[in-house]
Amino acid sequence: MNLIIRTNSNGKLSYNPQIKEFCVEFGNVYFSLPECSFELLKKQLLNMSNDLSMYPSSERIMVPISSTPIILMLTPEELISLKNLLGIKMDQIMSFKLKINYSMN
């Protein structure tokens, strides 16, 4: 029996203690990972830049799933949602702004 760990509007993360696997439902994708592969996926997502403002909202970001041939193609908003689902806290996409002082004084 799967124990639900976390849910959000895009998916659900659960754990099966009998076979020691994490199950991820995200959008229309479902996959399960053993504990070691799940930890590798979390590390990979942690190492990805949190500054997603450089990506247009329509551009897809490739997220390979560790130890599987699966590659998720996610928008910046979906990537934030996946990170939050896996327990990596991200609030929102921060916009990049330059502060330019045009003063001649």
C-alpha cells in the first residue's frame, strides 16, 4: 500500500514501504524509483539553477529521471511544482531586473 507523502495541483508523491519505492505522479506521467534513485533525482533537481527567470514561460526544460531513460520536458512553472512536490522549497519564478541609474550627478 502506498503512503501519500505530498500532493500539489500537478501531482502526488507516495512511498511503498513493502518494496521501498517512491511513486511519482506528475501531470500525465507516472514512475516509481527505488530510494537510492529518488535521492539522486532530488540531488539533481537541487543542483539545477533556481533562477528560472531566464527561461520564457513557453520554453521546455529537460529534466532526466535518474537511472531511467525518462526525460521530462517541463515549463519553468512545472519545474517549480515538481521541486515542491519532491520537498525542494521554491516559491515562484523570480524576475530578473537590472537597476540602472541614469543620473549624471
